[in-house]
Amino acid sequence: MFRLYLYKFGQFCVLRMSLPLAYRVAGWLSRVHYYLHFRDRRAVKNNLKAILQTEEDVSRLAKEVFKNFGKYLVDFFRMRKTLNKNYVKNRIKIENLRRVQEVLRKGKGGIILAAHIGNWELGAAVMSFLGYSLVAIALPHKERPVNDLFNIQREIWGITVIPTNGTIRKCLEALKENKLVALLADRAFGMHGEPVPFLNKTALIPKGAAVFSVKTGAPILPVFLLRNDDDSFTMIFEEPIFPPSLHPEAVPDDVLSAVVKQYTRVMEQKIREYPTQWLMFREFWIK
């Protein structure tokens, strides 16, 4: 329950602070997190070494990752208070929003593919605020009260949350209704991902997006909400990935693997561009 009380206290505080003050406090707590949590610090440093292929300046950049994670939590806890028309107009630059309609015109729904980079939670809320019906697949937290706290934050914006252990039927229903299904695709939980080259090593990448896309015909739309230097954001809708036309009951493994590699390259490019915004506190390379 300690983690729940910590999050609730953090939420209580940031909702009553100005945004600059909340960021400063988050920055201080992030430094504490960096120095006290050896395992997280080691994972972030090793991830940065894999991205950059050097050990130069890794400690400084790792501190930036922790700082950005603190800001991510501030934005997440504040979004029910701050997200409105003026916030979107003044603090979020949106690139290629037309691609959402391009995907939905197919009538098969769409798969919003994101990664643990920038602020994916705020990005989902922004999409819902813009009027898009969104179903989000989320890994349940080990502690149910913490899980409920996070889901309430998401559901305030009309986002339907589906736990990873109950995804298939509900996601298929959402796609049939021409809705958008959102998921994070840069880390597979367990050993059921697709082994692919990722950031100079081999990693298991979730293949759920590829399976849903090929079996239903729903295009995959990579979307990233990235932090700018002034703490505003840029929301980027990348080129859609359209699945090949195949019988859904007979999808060769090499076709699924090709789709996984396509969206892995998109995520890889963004992580290389914004390495300190990749908020990954685990090592998951298989070699």
C-alpha cells in the first residue's frame, strides 16, 4: 500500500502546485530516485549505452531520463485539471492528424501504436479529447488500488481500459465498431514476443499489434507525444502501416514477423532521436 499512498500524495501535491513548481519538486524527487534505486539506474544506463553505442556522458543522460519520468507523472496527475481546448492549442503541436481519418476511412478500426517514450498517457487523453473513441490495452499493476488509481485517471477522458489478460475479444469488438485500439509495443511481458533487432541488440517485441492488424485488416498508426525543450509537446502521427490482404485464418509467421519489424523500426527511430525520453527502467535484451 506504500506505493498507493505515495502516488496519492504526489497527485494531491501536484494538483495544488503551479506547473513550474511541480516540475521542480519532481526534478528533486527524480534525483533521489536516481541515487537510491541501483537497479533502475543500471537498467537506464545500459539502455542508453545500447542506443548510443558509447559510455560517454551516459550518467548525465540517465539523470535526464529520471527527470523526464518525474515530469511524465506530473503531467499524468494534472491532466484532468489542465487538459482543455486552450491547453491543446497552446501547448501541443499536432502533426499529421489527418492520418487518423485516413485509417478510419477503411472502416476496420485502427491500432494506435505507441511506446514508453514522451508521455503516452497524456497522448491517449489528448486523442480522446479530440473526439476519437479510444480503447487502451494496459498491463495491470500488481497492487489493485494503484491500478484503480491509474485507470480512473484514464477513464475520466472516456478511455476504455482493457487489461492485457482480457484483450482479444474486446479488442476485436472495438475494431469491428471502427474504433481505435491503443497499445504500447516496445516491451513484451513474458517470452511471447517476436525476437527482432532493436537498438543494436535483439529484443522480444510484442506482436499483438501485428496479429490484430493482419487478422482484421485494421491499419497500424504509430503515434508519439514528445516533450519539447520548453515542456510543451509535439504529437506526431507517423505513416500508417497497412496490413497485407490475407485470409485471417492462414497468416504465415513470416508475414507477422515482417509487420513487427516495420513498427519496431519506427519506434527505434524515435527512441534514437529522443533517448532521454525513453522511460524504460528495465533491461529486456535477449542477446
